Amino acid sequence: MNRISIKKEVLERDNYTCQMCGFSGASVNLGIHHIIPKSSGGPDSIDNLTTICNNCNYSTHKLALKEKNVDSKKLNKWVNEYFSTPVTGDLYHYTNLNAAKGILDTKEMWLSNVRTMNDPDELSYGYRLITMALEELEGKDFFQPHQETLGNLKEVMKQLAEQKVIVGNAEIYLTCFSAAENTIRQWVTYADTANGVSLKFSNKISKNKHEIKDILNNRVSMVAANKYDDVKETIDLYKENYYGFKEVKYVKEDVATESPFFQNLKFELIEPLTELFSDSANNRKLNTAGPTKYVQSICDGSIESIATNFFIKMALWALSVKHLHWEDEKEWRLILLLHSPKVNNYNTHFLIKPGMMVPFIKYFISPEDILEICLGPKTNKSMTHLALDYYVKANPVYSKLKIEESDIKMA
């Protein structure tokens, strides 16, 4: 059977309808697409072909290009080292009562897109410190041949700080915990101005990919059959991407260069910078296009794989530090790095906040991960404590959950 006949058979089978977006039309606006790519061994058989419209076909090939532009093998080693510090102690998540109940009910945490975090300086502060580190490295002998590129790269980092850019091949989602127990700032800032609660988690909340898969597979029997694809997609999400807990470091900006974090940052930058500057095509692109147009290339994911890896690393470095005035938060971040845009309606959800809609992705926990729920200083303790007693009785999986009350006095 020739290709024209194969296309006609596939189009007729799919009723001349794009299987990705539902567009129906004439064959001139439709094509056929391999479900399993030929590059991965997919056959030319009818069963491995699907109808796709021209728009979706363009988007699919663009996505494939973006994914190709991530050197996963090299990135994997670096990210594993980035997330290598284990969670050894208990962590606290301060939130409002409604969100706490949602966590208990669903046994899920919500990771928000980094651009929607409460702190307006997220990413920006870290990018500024990276720029400062680049300025100090500029005088090193081994970067002398790349002065023009390094100068343009500094300007790129400044623009990334202003725009809070993530490289187009990646997205970052995160949620925050604290190692600080029962502190006023945490209550006021994150727990509904002290009307909320804190959830105390054991270090078992840090789970590897096999544990996430086991949790989700155990839930399959509890959901409708047509939801199995949702579970599979989410298993793949955590299998194919990077995530982990990262302890935040705190640095005062005007004396940042004296901090251990900054000295370590300079050292850690040498290898990825050397690798970046070894890519002559990327150097030419940066120096010819200029910083502003190059930043646009970062945004749309059209940079080379070495540059993609570099800017993913820079974003993660930027998320590992905050200004010293946040030091008492003792923050740990659960970070999910999506290194390709494989986010779809199965694993991306949306929450409405005042004036905006926020995308989030679920992280999965077990009941035994939650050790305690503590009522905030301004919570209606008698009524809420009573309700939680009833909640525990109605949900035996939380039979060991302790209910505590903050002893902080607030008007």
C-alpha cells in the first residue's frame, strides 16, 4: 500500500478529524502522524498512525525540536547532585484551613508555577547574584578569549532577572516548607494571617520516582476506569522529569561576595561556563543577535542543547538562594523541573487566586507522612479542634495524627 492510500485509510478511519484538537476538515488541511516516532522504532503500520491537522503537526514537530535541544544525559548528573542533600528533619507547611483540609482529603500537595509565587523577587535575586559571580569570573585567565561572549552573557542574566525567565524548553513548579516550628512570621505570612494551620511532615515526604509510581498505582483501583490515563500520564511526568527537595541559602546582597554561597557559586559556574563557551555556534548567535534577541531565543527554546542545559542550571541555582532578611523562614523547596513542555490537561490543574488563574501540578504523599496539624494563634481553636477530632475519627488513616495548638499569643 502506497503512502497516499495509507493516508486515505487513516483519514477515513478517524473520520477526517484531528485526533489532537478535534478539528474536522478536508484532507488538504490534515496529515498523518506516527504515534511512536520512527526514530524510536515506530512502524509505518496503520495502527501506529493517527490523523493530525497542519497546526498540530507544526506544534508537534516544534515540541520534538525543543525536546531534542535538552541534553538529558548531561543534565541528569548535574540535577541529581543539585538535589543530593537529603531531608533529615521534620518540615512544616503553613497554610489556610481550606488548603490543609484539601491536603488531608486528597493526600496531595500543589506545586505552583514559579512565576506565581508570593515573593516577587523569586528567581530575580538569584539571577542578580549569578551576574555578580560572572563579573568576578570575567578577570580569570581561562575566560580571556571569551570576553565579548561573557560581557553579553552578563547582560542576558540581567534581563533574565528583570523578566524572571525560564528557558523555553523547561518549566519549574514548586511548593515551600519550613524547618521552623511555630514562628510568628510563618503564621502571619503563609497561614492566613495566623488564622490557619501548619502541617508537620516527616522526612518521608521526600519520595523517589518508584515511590511516587507505587502511590499512584495503588490509587488506580480507587478511581474510575476512564481516569487510568490520568494516572499513567502523571507517573510518566515524574518518571521523565526532575524533582526533589532543596534547602534554601540566605545571603545579604550588599556583602554577597563574602558569603560561602557566593564562593561556591563561582566555583560551580566554571564548568558549565567552559562548556557553554565551547559551543562556537551559540557564541556567534549571542554575539551577533545581541542580548535582547538572545533572551527571546531562550524564551522560545530555540537555543542549542548546551545553552539550554546552562540556563536550566542557572534557573535552579537562582531558586536556591534568598535575601538574608528571610533567613528565619529556614525554607526548603520541593521543586519540579519539567525539562520539556509535556504538560497537558491530565497533569496540569488550575487554581483561581484574586485577579489571576494559577497553574499547578500535584505531588503525592501518604497519610503517614503527616505527623501533626497545629492550629494557628488566631484560629478558633475550640471549634476547629473539635472538628478535627471528628475528622480523624471519620478518616482512620489519620488515627496517629496529632492535633496541637500554637502557644503564641496574638490580638
